[in-house]
Amino acid sequence: MTALRPERESGTSYGEHPYEGSGAFGDQYGGTAAGPAADDETMALRILDPLSGPQGAISASGGSGNPSATPVTPGGRAARRKAAKRRHGRRGGPGPETPAPTAGEDASATGGNASAAPLSRVEARRRARASKPGAAVMASRVIGEVFITTGVVMLLFVSYQLWWTNVRAHAQAGKETSDLQHDWESGKRAPGTFEPGQGFAILHIPALDVVAPIAEGTSKAKVLDKGMVGHYGPGDLNTAMPDAKTGNFGLAAHRNTHGEPFRYINKLKPGDAIVVETQDTYYVYKMTSMLPVTSPSNTSVLAPIPKGSGFTQPGRYITLTTCTPEFTSKYRLIVWGKMVEERPRSKGKPDALVE
């Protein structure tokens, strides 16, 4: 069998030494390989020591081996800081340079307006006329101001009618009711004929939570506008008093504004109580019928036997009249009732007023 054999390092031919002796394959059979001792320098590449060569010496001594290196400043720390400030400025770099003002800028800063040429009289007048508003603009401004003023006045008037008149009328009617009750208790007022505008009774409508004084007459200034209920007294529309044996007790009051005591009488139902309180008697009526709309000149609704009420014979009736629709006085709303009880005050309040 033929095979390749490694060459001996000793230079001896293969025939001079046996294979089992020391030699190239001696280690394989327990022998020691022959040859010179191994040198460390022949086993790996050598790396030069940076400080051992001439370049290292130059770098270590601060020479010009690295051209980008910062030269070492002789002296202590203070000297090095001063040198760094001179090279880079106080904040690490050169500061911005402030440009010097030019002659034109200096002139504009000191007196730029003085260099503008003054306007001629013609040009000044032309500009003044152009700045003035035209006739159409002035007219529109005047019309707008008139509309705004009118709107404000109307708003104030509506507020007065819908709010302030009620506040004032409620205060006046409440005071009149208190004074009337106090006079009854003290005996200052005696039953009989009353002067126009003088209170003589108190009207109660429990279903509507209405309590209002009744005064003689239907004058707006003296009675109705003060939040009181007016009695159709002496005159063309003279109606009976509650204590009359027969007759129609006619009353009128505002439906809107000035206390509006009759605002919701259209919500009364048959059988609802209407009580008239006087100094010595309670007169209790029951609502019987209603006329939603009629002419203001229809005075037959106040007759002793009211027309359209359904009554056919004399009796003791009550008629409530007010304006309709709301916030107008074009028509009249009529409510009728019939007396069902006459109760002396000494016996206490009627059941309709007992809570």
C-alpha cells in the first residue's frame, strides 16, 4: 500500500532512521520529537509598543505627530482658561457681531417724521371730505338709532305693564284688605252706602286662590288699576248689593296687569265657590254658567235676570266681567253664579273657605 509520508525535519533520509525511533512520528509511539526549541517570536505576529518607537516618543512629548491636537498651554489652570476664552469666546464660541447703524437708520430714528413732506391745502381738504360719512351712511345711522331707542322704550313699557303694575297693585290691594279687616274688628266701618273707591267687602275664589277687596265703582284710576274688584254701583249700570233679597251683584276686574284678579276666571267650573265676605256676613255663590265672548256694550248680562245666563226668574245672582282675549279689551268674558248660602260671621267661615 502506497501512501504519502511527511518529510523529516532533521534532513535525514527515510532510509537512515526507522519509523519506530524518534523522529517525525516518534511522538505517536511514545518518543520525543527531535528539533530545535520553539521560539515565541515565531508563533504570532508582533504588535509594536506605541511608546517604544520614535513616533510614540514624539506623541508623548507633545510634538506635531497629531496635527489636530490642541497645543498645551504652559502654566497653571488659570492660564489655560484664559487661553481658551481668547480662542472660543466667553460662552464657547464667538459672539454675534452687532452691525453698526447706517446713516439712513440714524436719521429715521431721530427725526423720520420731520422728513415727510407736508400736505397741500387742496390735498388736506380732499382727504377731510373723503373721511366724512356720506348722506346714506348718516341716514342709516339715524334710522338704526331710532329703532334701537324705540325697542328699548317698548321693552321698558312691556316690563312696566306686565311686571311692575302687578307688583304695585298687589301691594295696594293687600293693604286695602288688611285695613278693611282691621276696621271691621275695631267697628270703624258700619254697613251702608259706600263712597266711590271705598272698599266694603272681600272677594274669595278658592279654586283660583284669589283674595281681593271689593270697592264701590269701576273707575280705573281709583279701583281697577289698584288691583281691586269694582262693583257696578250707582249709575246706568247700577246692580244690587249682596244683601238684597233679589238682584244681580255685578263685579268687574282686570284680567291682565294691575293685579289681574280675574285672569283665570275662564277656568272656573260649575259648582266652584265664589264667596263675598262683608263686615257681618259671608255670601256663598256657586258658579253656574259662562259666556266666553260678548260685546263690551252688552249690558244685558248685568240685568236682574241676566240674559244668556240660563236664569228665568228673579233670584240672588252674581256676575263677574273681564276683558278677553288676554292682553286685549276687544270683548268681554262673563261668568255667572247663584247664591246658595248666607252665613253670619258669628258662625265662622263657610265650608268653602275652610281648608
